[in-house]
Amino acid sequence: MIKTVIFDFGGVVAHFIREGAVRRFEQLGLADADSQLDHYCQNGIFLELESGAITAEGFRARLSEMCGREVSHDEARWAWLGFFTETPTAKLDYIAALRPRYRTYVLSNTNPYIMSWARSAELSEQGRPLDDYFDEIFASYELGVVKPDARFFEHVLEATGSRPEETVFVDDGPHNVEAAKALGIHTLCPANGEDWREELTLLLDRLNRE
């Protein structure tokens, strides 16, 4: 019987496009933005930020050095949010409807800039933050580890008292899904932006019959 459903944030709950962030960071003056940014796990100072190795202010200062000018906190936040295109209301409503039966969590490679948006009324058309839809949010920069590191998944399982065989993980990153599978977690790997609701419903129904 499935008791827990864990969701990735970017690409699953909120749709994003890497090129949007690349363009914005280039506009700030970061010439090699294309090589620094990735769909699933960042590089350089971007990875340092998402792994918690540097703070938001440390990132801003380092970014300023790389851009050859002073970059403000708001400019850095604006560039990071270039990743995101929409947060579909239908998906948020679906997740909310799961909660009477399942515990729901977010497990995300992310950073303070993105979470300042996601955990605010700016996230959704209803003016509700991400916290309204989930029992808890696990962010890489707060835990000091990024997917697909197994320690991230192990921490979430332990912190929530979830058993792998009673858990489903939804992520658009194949490497992240494989890491979860290796721990015995059931998985679903939709494409970025795909409407996964029907497929997840079918998966939950099947697993709950077994």
C-alpha cells in the first residue's frame, strides 16, 4: 500500500526551460552561462549554491565578480526565475486532492532564490505558496546534498518515516529516478512539462492493488 508520494519541483510541479535562465544570466554579463546551467544538476557556483556550499549572498558576490559588475540580489533572483514558465493550477489541485490519502513531499535540487518565489504567493494563480500543497519541502541547499546522491533520498525517507516500498517518487530526471529505484522506491519519470496526472493515478491504483 502506497502511503507517500514525493515530487520533484522544477519540471514536475512547475514547468521550466533552461534556455530562459541562460538568456537572463547572459544579460547580466555571465558569458559562460550556457556551460554553467543544467536541466537537473548545476555546475560551478550554481552547484555550490544548490548544494549549500555557499549562501545566496556568497553566490551574488561571486556572480558579480564573474560578470565584471555589481549584480544585485533582485537581479540574481530574476535570472534564476528565468528557468520557470508556469505552475499549472491543475497539477497543484491534483496534489492537494492526494493529501487526504497520502503524505506528499517535495524533494528538489534548488536554492534560496527559487524557494523565495516558490514559497510565496507569487507561485500560483490562487496566490498560494508551495507549502500549502505539501506536508514538507526538502531543499538541497538546506540539507547540503543534491540529487541523484542517495543520501538525499535516505534523509527524506528517515525524516518522514516513509518506507521505500510504500513510496512513489515523481521526477523528470532519469538519473534521479534511477537513484530512487536503487533504494526500492517506486518511480515515475515524466518529461519536463508533461501532464503526469493520469499516469500517476494509474500507477497508484496498480500499486495499491498489489
